[in-house]
Amino acid sequence: MGQPDDGGAAARIEQLRRLIEYHNHRYYVLDAPEIADHEYDALFRELQDLEASHPELVTPNSPTQRVGAPPVESFAPAPHAFPMLSLANAFDANDLREFDARCKRMLGMGPEAIIEYTVEAKIDGLGISLTYEQGHFVRGATRGDGTTGEDVSANLRTIRAIPTILPDGLGLPSSFEVRGEVFLSKTEFARINAERGIEGLPLFANPRNAAAGTIRQLDSSVAARRRLQARFYDIRSDGRIPASTQLEVVELLRSAHFPTNDPTQMALGVEEVVRLCGEAEHTHSALDFAVDGMVVKVNSLALQAELGQVSRSPRWAIAYKFPPERARTRVLRIVAQVGRTGAVTPVAEMEPVFLDGSTVSRATLHNEDEVRRKDVRIGDFVWIQKAGDIIPEVVEVDVAARSGDEQEFAMPAECPVCGGAVVREEGEAVARCSNPLCVAKLKTGLQHFASRRAMDIDGLGPAIIEQLVDRGLVRDFADLYQLTHEQLAGLDRMAGKSAANLLAAIEASKRTSLARLVFALGIRHVGEHVADVLASHMGSLERLRSATEDELSSIHEIGPQIAASVAGFFADPRAQALLDRLVAAGLTWEEARSTSNMEDAFIAGKTFVFTGKLEHMTREEAEALVRSRGGRAASSVSAKTHCVVAGPGAGSKLDKARELGIEVMSEDEFLSKLGSPPDADNPTGPHQQSLAF
Ligand code: IVH
């Protein structure tokens, strides 16, 4: 056979596409293939070859395009032609009976009437809406806020069970939306997490999060590698839909080759609904996908229309939520675990037990008070359940099963990771490792250190930090300044150019301000504003690092809690050693305006908000100026705001200021109010000071 001419090629391509989609449906939806894999592969290859020699005939809906499209920068907004509603919840049989009674009342039926309902699984996935025009898939979107979602068509096309070309002759309207759920099976979820574990990537907490992360992938080839599934249960159109009941809708979807939410069962009256929901409670965990309840719908579409909706939920449907599953097991140990924020959390290590689809051997006890309140002891038999169906927690102790040998848990006084003091501040439930340089906190600490408002190291993101710490290249902040080009270039996802860029950004960050450095250290209770106050009052790092608690708390705006935290930080020889190493690395900054220059009563102690366009300085410079003179810069207007400086284009913040009767002025007025308008390039005065004192 020779090469078909263009007309012939187009026809054969169209024929192959329909054929392949037909076999996709047989294989992926019906699980009943008609041809052998190699025959399917041959059809697929023929289509690929034809498309390769006729690239102008390639369309997004071709089966060959299901492997993913080129990555995009962001998703386009996708307005829904019909809002995507949410469901009201029922938690027990009585809630279901009330729902039934309400339906009857609204429909003017007597209490004896019997309503026909459908009952189907509530899949714990993500709601999606697919748009079809003239029998072709044109767009798929997430739920978003129910009115507008995100166009994730490229990712949805990778799901082979979703038909891109529909069979003819079903009487479907020319344009409609199909609603359903995308999700990952428990098996696929476990496979993805195992793979991520090997690659050192953070694990997904549950299949739903994994599905959400997949459907929002900007690179659809990633989505193509994860086997997303979809099931559909609804169809919406301005045109006539050839169905008069919910069950017929499901049948119509099935004939149109959509994977449907099976089984959709019929129930005559609410007592049958109650029975079906109760049965499902015991059977759902055997399914290979997460189901968090059952959806009950009035079967007749005419009655559905009559019932209508109330505040974003239909009156004709309700979600019956399963009570969380529980399991009984034994506490072997209680260990203190240090989290990324330094919180020290007691965790029960237990005899492994199967719960809600996974084997559980650890459960959080949250904090010391919780351990006391529940009186959990080492050796106890306990009931556990999954909070929000994700994190296992101990609900209750089986006190009757105690032998008397159980032991109480005591919070360690020292951090199990670094040996620093574990401190629980007054009024707080959480105990923390007080050493800000504790390695358990290093990764979050570095993220903060590098952030824009701290040392501003562009390109030093979480993925890079993860590798730097895991490979032992960075053990504290100062190590960043010892990194070499070779070390950076050797990291994953780091091309030569970006290694050079990162190195330059690290170098550039050495020129900073004392306030930024103090903020970057991540001292507890020291946010940006407090760092500014400390820097401007102390004037030099030398004074700050040797200040006593009393000295610190005598500063306006520095309370006893902050003073204790700051003094405690600098009292630690490890912190002093770190500062010495940062100094030695060559950090320099411009000296902050000293306290004596802060008599500016116009700014000191007041809160300013800048809005609209500023002519003489950037917003950041204006905010720095306010802070350097003892004022506060906020981003939103509230009753605590003293003054709003508004430039051209100011909008809602200005309106709010007027509404609250807050002083409003222009940028020029603001500048003229300052005794000596600053040089816009250098608001705090250029006193170059080296850290090497
Ligand atoms: S019907 C008018 N049926 O649950 C509302 N929803 O809480 C139409 N869901 O946004 C929803 N399984 O994403 C329906 N069998 C099912 C469902 C289901 C899961 C999701 C859906 C919806 C949410 C409502």
C-alpha cells in the first residue's frame, strides 16, 4: 500500500482516532478489551506515523496527544456555564430522615409518601467539569470557587478513560458539561509515594492531595505518568437532555462512553436509603479508592427542578458522611519528635494495625496536656482514628485493659535532636526546642534566612535547601557563604547557569542591613518590625549581641517576652559562634539611623499604610523609612492605622481609610512633614559599617 494522499490521510487519521478511542473505552472503562495489545499498538503506531508526516492534521483530541502537552506557565480561568454546587451533609440516619421529610414538605407530599432516591459513593477526589461541543471534548476545568475554575484540559486529556470523541446517535445536545470526580487509586497513590520517597521528594498525605497535585501540574507529561481516574454522575446543558431520572442520566453517560460512578443504586423511600448507607459503611474500605460517604439524590429530574437549590447546595441531594473508622492497638513507646518549626511533639509508637486502608504504627499525641488529658501511658491499649481521614490520632484509652504496669510519659527537658533546652512558654500548649540553630529546624530556618525580606537570596528555594542540607553541604546559615560553584552545580535540577546565578545571589546578600540580618536569624518573636526596632536602637551588632535582658526591655515596643527571647538567643555560645562566622564571611551593611535621630514625632509610634503609586521612592523604601524612624508600616488599613499615604491609583485601602476617618495624605505632603526629606536612594543615611568590629 502506498502513502495515502492528503485527503486519504485525513480520512484514515479520523478513522484511526475513532477506532483507538473505541478500544480505549473497551480497555479503560469497560475493562473488556476486544483486541490484543499488539494490535492496539499497531493502530496507534499507524496513527503516529500518519500524524508525523501530516503535522498539520494533529489535533489536541487525538489519542496520540494523551501523553502530555508542552508545559504551561499558568492555567487559564474557566468560567462554568452552570455553577458547581456543594452538598449539605448528613451524619446519621436521623439526618437522612430529616432530609426526606424536608423534601416531602417542599414538594407538598404527605409524610406517608415514598420518594425514589439514588444512592452512590461519594468519591474523595476533586470535582471537575468537562465541556463537549458537537461531540468533541473542548475543555476540562477544576471546580475552583464553583463559579470559575481552572482550565486543566491538558492534564485531563491524559486520562484515557475520558472520551475525547463521543459516539453519535444518543440525542445529546450540541453543547453540554459533564460533571464528575477525578481521583487516584490507593494503589497508584502508594506507587507515587514510594517513587517520591526514593527521589527524596516530600510525600503526599493522602490520595486526594496527590490527585490535586497532579491535576494542577503545569507540565501535563507529569500527569500522564500518574494514572488518574475519573467517574461521572451529572450532565448540564441549556439544551434538552434525553433523560428524566438520575438513573437515566447515569445510563446516558455510560452510553456516551463515560466512566460512571457505579453502582448507582435505587432506593424506594428513606429507610432503604438508610440501609444502603449503613451497608456501604462496612464495605467501602475494601475499594481501591477513597470514599468518604454516600450521595443521596432524588431520582426524578422533574422533582429535582421543583426542589431547586439553597445557598450553593441543591435541596434534592445530600451527602451521608461515614463516621471515622477506629482501630484498637497497644502503645509501645512515646517518643518526642522535633518538627520543622522546633515544636516538640509526643508521638505514640504502637503495634502496627490496619486502619482505613493503611497500616498505622504511629499516632500524634499533639502535646503534653493532651497526653495528660487522655491519660495515655506507655503500655496502654488505645483506640485510634484518622483525623480528617489523614493523620492517625489516639482517641481514647481502654482503661479497663490496664495491667498496672503502664508508665506515664514525661516531656524531655532537652531536645532529642540537638540537646538544646525544651521550653514551654506560659500560656502555650506547645513545647519547643529553644535553640534557633537546631538542625531539626535548619531547612525552614534557611528558607526564612534566604527569603526576600530577610537576606534576599534569589534562587535559594526549598528544593535546593533540601539537597544542601541532606547532602551535608550546609549545617548552618554561615555555611551558605562557603558554597562553591562545583558544589552548587552538582545539585539536581541545577544547570551551570543557575549555579552561577545562585552563587552571585549569595554573594550579593552579603551587603545587607543590620535589621535584615537580625530578622533573618529567625529569633523567636522577632519579626521584621521588631528586628528594625532592635537594629535602630542598638545601632550595631556589637551592642545588640551583648545587650542584657533589662537593656532590651527598656526599649519602647520591646516587651519582656521579646527581650527574654533575644537575650536568650545571644546567650547561647552557638549563636555567638555563628555570628562570628557570618562576620568572617564578609557581611556588611549600612548603619541604621541611631536612636538619637528618632525624635520625629510625626512617625514614631504610628502605623502607616502606603497605597497607590509612589513617585519618589518604592513602597519598600517608604516602609523602611517609616520603620527607621520608629513607626510601623502595615499592608492593610484597620482601626489601628494612623495615616494612609495615597498615590495615584489608590483604591479600596483609600476608601476604607475615609470610611474609618483615618488621616490621608499625598506622598508630597508626607515627605514635607518629615523634617529633612531623605535622599530617595538612601533613606537611612549612608554610613557604611563593616561587621568586622
Ligand atoms: S453530586 C449538586 N455525586 O462532592 C452537587 N458529588 O460536596 C453535585 N462528589 O462538589 C454533586 N462524589 O465534587 C455528587 N457521587 C457524587 C460525588 C460528588 C463526590 C463531590 C463533588 C461535589 C462535592 C460536594
